[in-house]
Amino acid sequence: MKRFAALRTLTRLGAVLGAAAIAGAQSSPATMKAVRIHEHGDVSVLRYEDAPIPELGPADLLVRVHAAGVNPVDWKFRTGAFRMPGAAFPATLGFDVSGVIERVGPQVTKFKPGDEVYAYLNLQKGGGYAQFAAVAESEAALKPRSIDHIHAGATPLAALTAWQALIDTAGLRADQTVLIHAAAGGVGHFAVQIAKAKGARVVATASERNHAFLKDLGADVVVDYRTQRFEDFAKNVDVVLDAVGGDTQARSYAVLKPGGILVSIVQPPNQARLDEHNIRGAVILVKPAGSQLVLIAEMIDAGQIKPHVSATFPLEQAADAQRAVETGSTRGKIVLTVP
Ligand SMILES: NC(=O)c1ccc[n+]([C@@H]2O[C@H](COP(=O)([O-])OP(=O)(O)OC[C@H]3O[C@@H](n4cnc5c(N)ncnc54)[C@H](OP(=O)(O)O)[C@@H]3O)[C@@H](O)[C@H]2O)c1
């Protein structure tokens, strides 16, 4: 009798636990914490608040975000300096995520729930400063195995920008020299490492406090742009990566050899100046590319690229993180950690 009673109790317990497990598997929470803006403005417009879990398209992944990289475009969008066509309020900020797939849409073929992925979300969509993000399958790649979510979350937008500028646009080769401006920043520190991995010679600009950092990353020559003229160190270069613009861009035409190329990520080069020096120029806007993130993950796992994170902030302190990025003096990247 006693044995049957114990069995009945166990069976009932099992049924209750089973039901709970199934309910847990089926019911994602309806809301999540996110950092959103309801209008453009200074950091006071950032609201850490409840928001609906993003809806999934058929080819989307629902990613439980562990870390979200902070980029200058985040605060530029917050202030309205960078306008995103189609963006509607309230808008969840953030374009970089690393996390674990919770659910997938019916057309997804490359990923499954439980996969660890990293992604740069389309600039029209955003939504990385949140507990969950909807990520198009084409934007994502498996997270590099050798690094944690914080370093993976630091990587996508900045590394893709460096890749698309140096490889896709400039076609950088091993026998070439590249001048990289703002080399210690988010884009710059990836650019130095990608250029070195391709075998190119790198001249990098940064303030003196970042010189040892850049030497460690492999830069061949480091110029203190505050006290030295980069023209004295970079002559007849094949490629300039301009992440500064203004006077820095204006002075960069003259250091390129005929046929060389100036790729800017901040402002279009002046066609008359390009013609005058018989050089080429381009301005690019980074595009999501899961396939390139696969290649970048391989380089990270091979030890060729190391994302550098100089600070992390919890999601609810996104305002502090953006203030830090807005100073324009970040070494590597700043990342939000997501509960
Ligand atoms: N077009 C695109 O698709 C695209 C994509 C990504 C970024 N961007 C833009 O590109 C720019 C750079 O982005 P990021 O993420 O690399 O920014 P970031 O991480 O904030 O860059 C900070 C770095 O810039 C350096 N710096 C500032 N002024 C400099 C100067 N005059 N010369 C040399 N270095 C200087 C600082 O070095 P020191 O502290 O040593 O001075 C710092 O390490 C931003 O304006 C961003 O909005 C555009």
C-alpha cells in the first residue's frame, strides 16, 4: 500500500513538473526590458522600460541577448544627427548583439534554438539594447568559440565596417601600405588587425596613450596625430581608411600614390581633390553580412583578430555607456551586458 501511495505521489509530482516544463518551453514572456527612445535628444531620452518581445519574420531568429555593443551611430541616432529612414518611435537602440537563439522562424535553415550567435542588425531596424532581439538569419553567424559574449557583442558593426572598407572597397593586398586614422577606436582596432592578417603594412594614427596598444595589435608605425604630422610618416600609401573626416581627410589625399584609394566611413571624399591627385575615393555605409561575420569569427578563433573591450556597463546604464562613447576617445569598444 505504502509503495503504491508513494508511486501515486511520484506520478502526480511528475505530471505537475512535466506540465510546468512544457508551459516553460512554450511561453516566452510577453515583455522584456529594453532601452528605448520616444523622441530624439540627449541621454535623458533613453528609457530603460518594459517593451514587447520583438515579432519574428519567417526568416528571423529571436535572440536572447547577452551583450550589446555600443557604437557612435547609437548616440547619433539618439540625437537625430543620424536619420534612419523608416525608424519609428518608440525605438529600441543598438545594432550589435551576441546571445543565444530562443526561437527561429519557419524559413530559417542555418540555425536552431540554443545556438550562440552574434550579429549586426540592419541600421533601419536596430534593437540590440534589449533582452531579446529579432535578427534576420542573413545578418547572423555562429559566435566565435574562443571569446565570450561580451567580446562577440563588441565585434559585428565595427569589424564589418573595417572589412568592407579595406577588403571589399579598397581590395587591400599583402604588398600594400595602409594609413588607418583613429586606429585605436572601434573600427580602427579591427582595421589594423585585418590589414595585418592580410599581410599589409600599417601606419596608424592615435594619441600617444594608445601607441603601445596599437603596436601590440601589429601596427608597423604609430603616429601621434596631436603632436606629429601623419604626412611625415605616411608617403605614397596605397589605401587610407578615414574614420575622422574634416581636416584629416583633406590632408590625406596627398599621401596616396597615384591609383591609390581613400575610403571614408564618415564623409564623401572631394571628387576634385581625388582627380587632382589621380587617386580614387569612396564613402561607405556598413551593411549587415552574416557571411562576412563567419570569416571574421574564423579569424578570431585563429587568433588573428582580438576584439578589445575597454569597459562594460549593465543595460540599464546605457546612458553612461553612450556618454563614454560620445567622448570620441574609446579604446576598442564599450559593451552593454544584458541580464
Ligand atoms: N560609415 C559607416 O558605416 C560607419 C561605421 C562605423 C563607424 N562609423 C563612424 O566612424 C567613426 C569612427 O567610429 P568608431 O566606432 O571607430 O569610433 P570610436 O570607437 O568612438 O573612435 C574612438 C577613437 O577615435 C580616435 N580619434 C579621435 N579623433 C582622432 C583623430 N583626429 N585622429 C586619430 N584618431 C582619433 C581616438 O583615439 P585617441 O583617444 O587616441 O585620440 C579613439 O580611440 C564615427 O564617426 C562613426 O560614427 C561609420
